[in-house]
Amino acid sequence: MLALMTAGNAERLASCERRYRDLARQLAEIGWIASGSLGLRADRCGKPNCACASDPARRHGPYWHLTAKVDGKTVNKRLREHEAQLYQQWITNDRTVRAVLAEMRTIAAEAQAIILADQAPDGTRQERGAASPQTRRAAARRSA
């Protein structure tokens, strides 16, 4: 593919490939992932005579809660301190994965544009901005 490209486009494509491979290596180094969010909440126990039932300032806690989607439903789970620390790392990893993938998609789109701009459907080079045969035929039909 690179042999058929102009030198400038081959260089740009090689740059895209290097950046893409670097990001792929970053993905391989990320640990466990989990989606969701963590929050601290003070809860009511449900006992009618407990102070937490009538006074919000006297609720129990605060306790860590994980909120996540599971099979399309929002699920809340109360966590211990050490579990919350683990989930925080996993959630951070998940967000990193999403950011790296978004960057990889951007680079892939750039590479695709380089490849498509350099190659016409019949394998001949197509100048940037030059109309393809299909575009010229469509334009001819519209003007007729």
C-alpha cells in the first residue's frame, strides 16, 4: 500500500501507524476495568424509632456505594472501604480505556482519509479534491 502512495502521504500514514501502535501498547498495560461511579452516602436504617428516621443529620454512615448499569438496569451496591478503593482504580482504568480508544478511532479515521484520498477505486492515484468518475457522472446528470 505504501509503495503506491505519494511520499508525503506514506509518511503521514506511517506516523498514524506509529501513534496507533503506541496507543495499542498503552491498552495492553491497563489493568482490570469496571464501569460505574462511586459515592459516599449516609443511609437510614428503616427502624421507626431510630434517630435517623426523623433527623437527616443523624443518618448512618457515610458508606461507599457503587452505581452501575447491569443488563440495562441501574444497580447500587454498598461497598467496604477496601472494595471502594479497588473499584476506584478499576473505574479510572475504564475511563482511560475509553479515552485511548477514542484517540485510536481518531487516528484510524485520519489514516483512512489518507488511504482513500491517495487511491481511486481503480487503483490509480486520485488528487485531493479531484472529483471521482462517479461524482462527475452524477454532476453531469444533474446539469442535463
